[in-house]
Amino acid sequence: MEHVRTCVDLDCCRIAAAIIAATPDAATANLRRVCERALQQASALRGWRLATT
């Protein structure tokens, strides 16, 4: 991961990331894994869920 940018509101956090990967699909999958891991392990994110747009 080269760069991460977030925008946080009261009920939403938007994430944009620059990830080095072989394909755009692989980059998306890598970012999804990182986000899912954060949601599982960070108590401050309890109750949050990952949604794609």
C-alpha cells in the first residue's frame, strides 16, 4: 500500500488507497482484506461494516 486517504463523517468513513498489485481486481481484493481485518480487530470500529460503491 502506497497511500491511504480517508474522509470520516459521523456515520461513514470513505477510503481511497493506492495499492501496488498485479491487477486492479487484486488491488481491490487486497484493500478489502485490510478493511475487513480492521473491522474485526479494532474495537473502535465495532458495529461498522464494509460497503462497496
